[in-house]
Amino acid sequence: MAELTINWEALDKMPQPAKAKAAPVITSETASAPVDPEVAPEADAVFTPDKPYFIYVTDGASATGFDVVEKVILDDDRIKLGTHAFHAVKMSPEAAKADPLLAEKGGKEVPRIIYVTADLKTVKPLEGGALKLGEVWSTMKATANKFYKQDLDVVVKDLKSVLIEFDKISNERKVLDEKDKRLGAKATSADTKELAAKRSELDEREKKATDRKTALYDLKAKAA
């Protein structure tokens, strides 16, 4: 299921907030220079926070801690669902070491997980003894809740309920399909009507679950 898949982004370097340019020095020459009205002044790129960052620093080797991260932490449903509220990034140790934002405060051990707030002002590495499922989840909630209006814990619990509903609907559809196949040509008009009514009910439940899932993923930034 797509919701239980971490959508890793390719990123070798963290974005850097644009620095304001120094005000130009006005001289008699520049003041008198003609201005072309068709040429717009150069504008600096503006960094716009849209999500916090969940960074997994790994060399892909089965070193100490690798299995714990891959098979326990990243395989937890809460973490999988929670990463949809983040830029989920896999980064090599070399890239993390070279990154100006991560080099000083982003930890040193491999593997490790680094949380960065959406405004890029707070960097929190989890490594060594702190690289545990409980700590990763609690830091994920704290980081997300600094940025979003919704509480991540509530969102994830509701999403899990929606996924359970999807599973129930899928299983009930299989039961109906098996019954339809078993009846075959022997199906009466009453059987056909009953199957159609139950499928229609499942369609309505699936639509409600889909709408609920869409609403839960529509996270709003506090500043918005």
C-alpha cells in the first residue's frame, strides 16, 4: 500500500536560505545612468519552508545499527505514515559531512537519522544509543508539531484507522467475488440484486475512506 511506503527524495545538499544582498552604493555615475524599464532588477531566490526534513544517513552497509534502522525503525507503520509530513531524504555520510547545515550539528555516526525543522533553524541528530524507535517517533512528532497545525500523533492514528477500513473493504469484496463465482449461472435475480447492493455499499464506504485519507494528508502550516 502506497501509504506504507516511504517516498525517498534524492537530495545531496540541504537548501540554503537566501541571503539578503547588500544595498548598492549609489554614486554620481550610477545615479545618472539611464535605466532600461524593460529590464527587471535581479531578485534573490527566496526559501519557502514547506515541510520539515527526515534525513536518513546511511552508507548502505550492514554495519552496527543498520538492521535496527531498516528492519525496526523504518518498518514501523507510524514512522512510514509520519514521513509523508516530511521531506524524507536518504543521504550518504560524505554528502552529510559536506553539507554546511548538517556538518556541525547533524551528528557523526553511521547510520543516523537527522530531523531538521522546516525553517532550517533546528537540527536534531539521533545516533548511537539514541537511535531507537521510541526516540525516533517522539522526535518526529515534536518536529512536525512545530510546523503543522494538526497533531501528527492524531493524524497517524486516524490514518491507521482508514487503512484498516480499506483492508476490511478489500476483504469483503473478495467474499462477494467468491460468492458470485460460486453461484455462477445458478444465481437468481434476488442473488444478483443482493450482490449489487452490497457492492454499492462497499463503493460508498471506500469513497468515504478515500475522502478521509485526503483530508488527513492536507496538513496546514501554522504560519499559513
